Amino acid sequence: MIKDKTDIRKPVYSFLPSDIEGVDSLAQLALDMRWSWNHTADEIWQQLDRELWDMTHNPWVVLQTVSKNKLQSATTDPIFSKKKLIALMKSKEEASSVPAWFQKKYPKSPLSCCVAYF
């Protein structure tokens, strides 16, 4: 898996199984707000729980609800973990490393890069 900065020992992640490789990457993707307009990760959440995904379209809810056995099964599946999850994590990292529209348009702005979602 791609080494990331998610610490699943934090309270928000405390209910996620820390002994399954890839759960930290799934948590990062679930909490990444890009999912609300970029639907490339939809297949991941559908594979974990299609019915819940169809009802909520909320990856964090799916990740919180899916069974440990299903997570274990999915993250050990080479197609799921290597082709889908790793590719999505690379895409997320690439998107995070390049300047966004505002930084390109206003490179000398004194505004910081903080964002709030309401």
C-alpha cells in the first residue's frame, strides 16, 4: 500500500480495524471531499456495500458500516487493492501536490490554503 499520513489510532478512526492493511487508505479516500464531485472511487464503495452506497452515496458511512470480514476480503483482493485502491491513492496524492485553480490564478495572495465545507 501507499504510505500515507492517516493515523487510524485517532478517535475519529478508533472503530476502524487497525490490523487490516489498506484501511488507512480507505479512510483517507472516504474523508477526502473530492468524492462529492469526482466519482472515480464510487466503484470501491459499491464493492464494499452496494446497497448502502446506493442509499447514501456516502463513503464514510459505508466504511464505518462494512464488516471487518468484508474489508479483509476486499483489501486482500489484488484487483481491489492494487488496481483500484492504489491507483486512487496515487491520483489523490497527485491532485494534492499540484497548485489548485486559486493558487494558479492568485499566486501572491496572502490567503492561506485553509478550506471550510458547510
